[in-house]
Amino acid sequence: MPAPSLGRSLRWLALPVVLVPLAWLLFTGLGSDPRVIPSPLVGKPMPAFAGTTLDGIEFSSADLLGRPAVVNFWASYCIPSCVDEHPVLLDLAARHGDELQMVGVLVNDAPDDARGFLDRYGHVSWPNLLNSDGDISIDYGVIGPPETFFVDADGIVVARHVGPLTSDEVNRQLAALGLAP
Amino acid sequence: MRRIALPVAVAALLALGALVVLELVRPSAPPTQVEQARQIAAELRCPDCQALSVAESQTAGAAAIHRQIVEQLAAGRTPEQVRAYFVTRYGEWILLAPSSPFAWWIPPAAVLLGVGVFAWWLGRGRGEAGPAASPPGQARDRIREEVEQLDA
């Protein structure tokens, strides 16, 4: 039996060379979580912000330094996602309120509507910035509420979560911040 | 008539060439800040809409970005610096067109690759069909012998 020619060998090599990368792209794409949208801010210092809260108090991001922080972008019109994650945030504050700091930032929302949301779904212990000009949303590259940024004690953004927070996601991020779930 | 036609044609060509050169080298007026802002807004994706640019959208998110573009240009930043600022916040996602010129070559390269693979596949089929159509030497000799025996 004659040895296969070089051309025939290359022909059989061409099939896996084309198919294997295609299959790899397909399977990695299908397996990825669409809520994990890479942010250029991860690994970098959190953008500084300052503003007035729903309670009329001046608040600055400098107040967050020294403890891990959770910056949550939300809105009263963001239903059901913001409604779904609200008890998760309340639970997080109840369990870890002394270890980390939380701050909410409104996204294109009217203060009265935001207050109505809190009246209905539960008042919170953390400050919520009005962000009426939308500058904080732009500085954080927010596409739409809800979005949450996890920041370590040095002010470095360690993760961004797009969509409603779940208890599992919170526990995962707490571990990344060095806190017990 | 023919004596005039050639110089006229040459003169027309020269005039046309001169016009093209003038148009190319003529310094155009620099765009105003409003024009620059409009151009940048047309290149940025509106974050709270579907497949619209900031320039095309009336949403609050698009209005905030448009305002920031105007403010940053007024503060003396170049259009490139303004675009870079939004990329540092949103990533390349915010750009409606990819910034890397390499990205534009991917679709034609994929088409060329497809045509190449198809041509190779067609050529392979023809190459295999060739030897099968004519019998190998020994078989041909045997057939010829059998035909000669039948004729005899």
C-alpha cells in the first residue's frame, strides 16, 4: 500500500484546523454568562463622585474608602429587575452592614418616584444619590439599571454585575472581597 | 477639425486634473465644535436604546452623553480624547464602528477563505474523478485482449 501523499495528509489536517477553532468559539460563547459584561473599570480605581442623596445629604465617594463598597445603580421604573434584587440588597446590608458600605445611585429617575419605590418595597439604610445629570452613570459606563459595582477597601473596582443581584452572586463577590458570605 | 480636437481634449484633461489637485490641496475650514460634537455623537452608541447612535436618540442617557461631549470639547479636549474617555468608561462597546482597522478586513478575509475552501473542494472532486474515469493500464490491456478475442 503506497504511503499517503503530502497533499492528502494536509487535506485531512485542514478539517480539524478549521473545525476545532469554530467549535471552541461556539462552545465558549454559549457557556458564557451574558450578565458578565467586561468593564474597563475592573482593576482600576473607582471613578470619584459626589452629590446629594434622596435625604438631602451631601455624599462623596471619598466617604467609601477604607472598607469594601457596593455601588448599586437602580431606578424605580426598573421593574421587575430592581424589585427582584431589592430584598437581596436589604439582606446584604443586614448581614454585612458593618463590614462594607453600600451606596445607591439613581439612573434617570425622579426623586419622588424613587421614594415611592422605597415606600413600597422597603426603606434602606444606605445613601442613594440623585445623579440627576447622569454624569455618575456615564463615569461608570452604566448601560441600564440595575448594575452593581463591587469595590475593595482600597477603592479598586473588583467586579461589575449587570442585571438583578442574586444571593449566590452576592456571596461570590463577598468572597472576592475577602468577606465571609 | 481633427487638428483642433486633440489639443482641446488635452486641455480639458489638464483642466480637470488641475481642478482635482486644487480640491485635494485646498485647505478646508476646520469643523466647528458643534460639528465635532455631532460627529462624535454619531459614532457613539446610545446606552439605553437599541442600535441607535447618541445623535439619533432622544433618551435621557443619550442626552447626558451629548452634553458631556459638548462640555469636554468646550474644555479644550480633542475629539480623539473625548472618544477615548467614553471607551475608558464603556469599553469598545460604546463605539458603533470598531476602532481597529484590522476589524474591517475580517469579513472580506472570511469571504475569501470561504471561496478558497470551495474552490479547493471543487478541484478535489475533479481530481479524484479523473483517474476513476480511465481504467488503469493493466485493466485496459486486459479489456483490449478480451475485445480482440471476441472479434477473432
